[in-house]
Amino acid sequence: MDFTTSALIASWAAIALLALVVSGLVRQVHQLSRAQPHRPGRAGIAPGAPAPGLDTARPDDTARLDGLPTPGRPALLLFLDADCGTCVQVLAEAGAWTVRQGLGQDQGRGQGQRDPGQRDPVAPQVFALYAGPTPQTGDGTVPVRGGHADLFTAYDIPATPYAVAIDAEGRIARSEPLGSPTALLRLLDDIHPATPRSLR
């Protein structure tokens, strides 16, 4: 028997042995997955649940959004981290969107940068929340609050950047992670579609 034939036989034997090992591993993984009835849990609060921190009448609710959302108005809470590069981009895009809606720095609570006739009265107010100290980022268009680790816990925030949309009744409308500024714009468009413009 020559060297080529020996090498070919050894290769086929190694492939057969590898196939047996892989099939055994697949069988073990399959058995383990059947034995575990656990399904992946949902991150964040489920839609329709009351938004934590809004009800000041509940003394057991220690996480508070004091003075942020205007009652009866939709809001978007952005949960961000100072060490997250994407969070900085999301905050900048949120500020640009807020200005485009005519809300300006006051988020529609008082006199904005535009005439009241140009301000969108049902656009969600956007707020940025940090678990740690408030970073020196953003242009001030979006109100930024630091030291809200309690809200991160209350809203079950698994990672940043993360967005929670609250409807006008104070219930969770959507709760999802944001991977980019584009994801923020898609979310804002879903919860507040742009007003159609005339074709003239």
C-alpha cells in the first residue's frame, strides 16, 4: 500500500469518527433542550402595563418620573449609558427629531421654538434617562436626567440604548432595544406617523 492510499484511508477514518462525535453532541443538545421547558423571557415591560413612576398616589412606587411627562400626553423614555457610543448617537437623533416636530427645548410644555400653530400637539415627549450621573452630552433639546437606576430596574431595562413608549393614558405602548439611531426613527415613526403632506 502506498502513501496516498494510506493517507486517504486515514482521512476517511477521521471523517467517520468526527461524524460520530458530532452526532452524539447533537443528540445530547436535543435531549437537554427537550428537558428544559424554559422559554426565553421578554425584555422590558409588556405593552398595556401601567408605566412605573407616573402614579404619584402610590406610596410603594419609589421609582419616579417626577415632572417629566405631561399628564395625558404620550412620551418616549430613552434609557442610555454614558459609556455607550450608540447612546450618544441615539440622543442626538432624538434631539433632531424633537426639533423637527416643533417641540424645541421645552418638549411642548410651554413656548417652543416654533409658533404654536406649527407645534405637533400629539407628538410624544422624549426624555433621556441615565442610571449614573448625567453626562455632559446632547444640545439640551431632549431633557436628560441622571441617577435613575431605580427606573432602570422598574422598567426592566436589560441593555442600552433602550426605548419605552408610554401612551397618553400612562400605559406602556412599546418597549424595545435600539441598535442604532435609525431604529429610533423607525420606532418614532411607528408610534407617531408623520403627517402626510400635500402633493401641491
